[in-house]
Amino acid sequence: MSMDPPGTGSTVRRIMLGASLRRLREEKGLPREVAGFHIRASESKISRMELGRVGFKTRDVEDLLTLYGVLDDAERRGLLEMVREANTPGWWHKFGDLLPNWFTTYVGLEEAANMIRTYEVQFVPGLLQTSAYARTVIRLGYPDVPEAEIERRVHMRMQRQERFTKKDGPRLWAVIDEAALKRPIGGKEIMREQLQHLLEVATLSNITLQVMPFRFGMHAAEGGAFSILRFPESDLSDVVYVEQLWGALYLDKREDIDPYLTAMEQLCVESTTPGGTAEILGDLLREI
């Protein structure tokens, strides 16, 4: 029986199943359009299945396994069991009425990751926000929704943070542009609480917090915010997440990931050390 936390296991299984199907297809030398035709679907559907971004139908997986020459009963049973596990809804699905599909995908990947590296330029990263700061940011993005919906969105953001504040939680490595820390969100009290919170979480062993100071001017990530998610399974590639105004990009090909990894490494070299981060946060607190 799986001992994964609710939601985490289903996402990992979906990603792993998709990766297995892609490996089997490539070993047979079959293009995606042939696989799609075999299950009465499009090439795009096969791509989304292989990236673990859609649910799986048992019949589709059975047909693909036959096409790929997987005839061993034990191997087929193992992969088909993953279909059942992959289709188990995660905890965040109870917020499905609030979330666009492209962000639901991200939350699932976030839950499955054992390390997230993120760069933010406009706001404090969502995984490091206080509830008051998050409430202000959410109201900015959804000015016309009822207060009850705002509170549900805040609650979900706080729930996403829980696993990162546990002693054995996944690694979070955040680089925050100094502009995000100086931008007054919600007034002095909210910013004071937020800066104090950053000082506190920066002491946790699994959280690394750096600041990209103004004095560096131009830097490697002038293109804007992005996150890199890494998973515990060695055969799963990293995923780069780039959020846009009404959607997001998910990149998992090595040639697409490498520029972001290079930019992130350069950001970390140019940003503050942990001691420098505490110094900047302390200075900002004294200025409020």
C-alpha cells in the first residue's frame, strides 16, 4: 500500500507512468502521431499523457502497451496499477473551482517535487507569503470576487506551504529580487510581518533564501520569474515553470531547461549569502 501523503503519490505516479510510456514508445521507434492514432487520439494527447498532465484511461494504456510490445503479465499489471494510483485526486482538487487547469497542473507538480528553485521579481514567492500578504496579493488579482472565495484562495496557499516548513520537508531555494521586498504590499504592518516571516523561515535547514540586490543592475534572469522543479525519481526530468498572465509554460526538454538552470546558477552566485540576506531584511525592517 502506498504511504505517500494524499495527493503527492498520485502526481508522482502520473509523471512516472507518462515517462514509462514515452520510454516504451521511443524504444519501439514510434512517433507520437502513430500512438495517438492507435488509441483514437491526437499527437497532442499523447504528449500530454507522457508529460503526466492528463488523466489516464485504462483502455488507452492497455492499447498502448500492446502497441509497444509489452506482453508480460507482471509488467502490464504494474503499469496498469499505476493508472489507478495516478487517477486518485489530490487534496488540491477540492479547490478545483478556483483554479485554472494550467495552475492545477503546477500544484500537482509542486506536491511531487523534492526540490524547488524559484526566482521572483514582483512579489514574495507564494510558498513564503504570510496569510495577510497573500490576501492582499490575491485581492489585487481578483478584485471582484466574494470575500469567502478570497479566504479559500488564501487557505489553499497556506496549505501548499505546510510541507516546506516541516523538518523533513522538501528543499526550497528562493531568490527574491530586492524590488519585491521594497514594494509596499498592503501597508506597513503587513510588510513588517512579511519581512519578519522571511527572516524566520530562512533559518530552516531545508529553505535557502537569497536576495538579488539592486546594485548588480542587469542580471541573468531579466526575462522574469520562473521556477525549476526537481523530483525524487532519477528517471524524471526537471520541469521549468514560467507563469504568464493567463497561462503558463511547462518545459521539460533538456535544451529548454539548460538556459534556465544556467540563469538560476548565475542568480545564486550574484545574490546575497544567507548572512547578507538577513542583513538586507533587517535593514528593510528598520526602514518601515
